[in-house]
Amino acid sequence: MKTAFSGWRYLWKSEDIRRKLLVTLILLAIYRLAANVPVPGVDFAALSAFRQSAGGSGNFLDFLDLLSGGTVSNFSLLSMGVYPYITAQIILQLLIPIIPALQARMTEDPREGRRWMEKWTYYLAVPMAALSAIGQINIFNSLAQTRIINFGFSRELWLPSLAVLLAMTAGTMFAIWLGELISEYGIRGQGLSLIIFAGIVARMPANLARLLADEQTRVFMLIFTIAIIILTVFAIVFVQQGRRYVPVMYPGRRMGSRMSMPVKGTLPLMVNLSGMIPLIFASAILQFPAIIASYFMRSESEGVRNFFIGVQNTFSGSGTNNWVYWLLYFLMVVVFTFFYTSVMFEQQNYGENLKRVGANVPGVHTGAPTQKYLSRVQNRITLPGAVFLGLIAIMPFLIGLILPSTAGSAGFFLVSSSGLLIVVGVVRDTFMNIDAELKMHGYQDSLLVR
């Protein structure tokens, strides 16, 4: 613990680090202020009635609130958060191994490939934001008893609808821009994560108040919630830090006329290489049936209308007793964890990289056999990580099986279980980032003169 916190008491003495922290806090404050600007044309009475009827327990509303930083409940300009950008990023990453030209571009010049990825992620985020805005408006209008916002492309509504669409898309791009500013001028590489993190933390007081609303059970619920959160955080950290160290022999170095002995090393393979991506991707896929169903719920045919109402109720994930949704959610998280891990692992191409420097895994031929061996090891250690992510995703359902339905809501964790995973991951990455900055500036106990 002493080593982990070495130099942190010197944090405010570094002008560069102090400036980065202040810039980060100011930009996050701007984001939270902008999150309260509503979309033009919203019927706040209908929105308030919908929020009270939903109770905040539906998985669909909770997930959108999670990724947008709690702005969906207010239908603000930033109600989609940075989610379209994340979706565009995932799509491009998945297309790289499928399209040979993209894969060649990324391997020939990685730096230029990253620039190309960043540019096209921005381009793709714009139509993704527009499509997400249309789907979100349609779903909210179909779930609410009265229309929350008049939206359509008829002769009377096309101009105000276009204004709403442009405003929501611009709000998403503004949030992405703030995140990039944080990554560039604030805490390096943590902009988008900190924006989501700030939104999740901002919801905690309201969730705590909702948790303690029942005077008869609030003491028990508070103790039980704290215990579950501590155990969940411990499990998240344990799995996220999990590594399998594969032994690697590096060639000796020539020093004059003598050759040194080969050097023993290790190659760390992560148990959870994919992070939060499978949860986001699985949830996004499961929302498509609800989005499609929203277009047919007002059909004149009673059979068609009832069918799509059933689809809407199933894939909106409302309630903790919707076992079909939660089972599909668990299976898709596990599948996407393996798929995304395989894609990312193949892009790193350990076999060729080790062969290029003359290193080898003992007992395994270099090149393709090494890559195949490491892929097999990675798949084996990914299994517990995938199951763990699946269990984290369906934690509200599991809690709802043993506690009353109110306990299984998103407020039970003060944030959702998926949100808790994001919070722990962002805190860990931010801590490591700041600690690296401190060491780079020389603030390390072993180096300081006392």
C-alpha cells in the first residue's frame, strides 16, 4: 500500500499535474451543467408522469441513464452521452479483422492507422447519434401514455423534428469534444471514461435516497447494500487484475566478443482483456428489437400490435422477473467477451512480434505455432472472465430472486452493477495514470532526498 501511494502527498506541489486536475474538474463541471439543458419541444408533464410510472427500475431506462450520465431522465441535449462514439469505435474495431485492406493499414503503420481510426470514428459517430436519437424518441413516446415530444416527418412536424434531431446530435458531439479535451489537457486518455463516471456518481445521492425511503427496511438494506458493494468491488478488482504469466525466453545480448545468457521473462495475458465493451455491445444489440417494435406498437392490426407489444416488454428488460431478457443478456455478454477478446488478441500478433525479436515460448515453435498456443491459453483464461462479466450484467436479476422487487432495482447498488464495474475500472485507471505522472515527475519515495 505504501508503494502504491508513494508520492501522492506531493500531488498538489506539481504545477503540471495540478493544472491537469483543475482542467479535468472544470470540464466535468461544464458537462454536468450542459446536461441540464433540455431538448426543445419536450412535454415535461408527460416526461414526469413517465418517470414515475417507470420507477427507474426498467433495464432499458437504467442502461440509457448509465451511458448518458443520468441525462436521459431529463431528456436533455446530452441524453445520449458519448454512447454513439463508443458504438462507432466498436464497429470499426470489429471491421478491421474482417476487411483485409483495413487490417493491412493498421499493421503497416500503426500510428497512421490509429489516426485513421480516430477520424472515421468521429465521422461514423454523427449518423450513429442521429439514429440513436430517433430510436430513443420513438421508444419513449411508445412507452409513455402520452407523447413526450412531437416527432415525425410529416409536413407539419418535419421542421421541429429536424431541430430536435440536430440538437441531440450536436449535444452528443459536444460531449465527445469535452471528453477529448479532458484526454488532451486533463487526465491523459481518460476523457470519455470520466464523463461516464461523473454521470454515474451524480446519480448516487438520488439512488441512496430511494433506497432509504422505506423506514422499515432501510437499516437492513443499507447494511446489505454496503456488504454486497464491497464484495462486488473486491471481485471486480480481483478479476480485472488477473493475469496469466506465460514464460518467454529472450535471446542473449552480445557484449564485445562474449554472448550473454538468454534472459527469462514472462508475457502477461489478461483474464478480462475486453473490459466493459461486451456489456455495452450486448446491451446495444438487445435494444434493437425494442427500437424496431416501437414502430409497430400503434398498428391497426390487433395481432401485429399485441406481438410487438410483447417484443417491447421482453427486450426493454423492465423488471427483474423478465428471465428471458436476462438469460439472453448473460449469453450475449459471454459470447461477445470471447469474440472481442479474440479480435483484440489477434491484432496484437504476439507470435510474429516475439519471432521478430528472437524470443520464444519454451517448447513451442516460433511464429504461427506460438500465436496459436497463446490464443489457446487466452481462450482458457477468458472463460472465467466472461462468466464473471455475465454475472455482473445480470446482478439485478440475481438480487431480485432473493430480495423483494424493490431491492433488485438499479438503486440497490447506488449505481447499477454494470455502472459499479465502470466506476471501479475508471478509478483504477485514473489512479494508475496519476501515479505514473507522479513517478515521471520524480515524486517517488525511494528517489526523494529526505
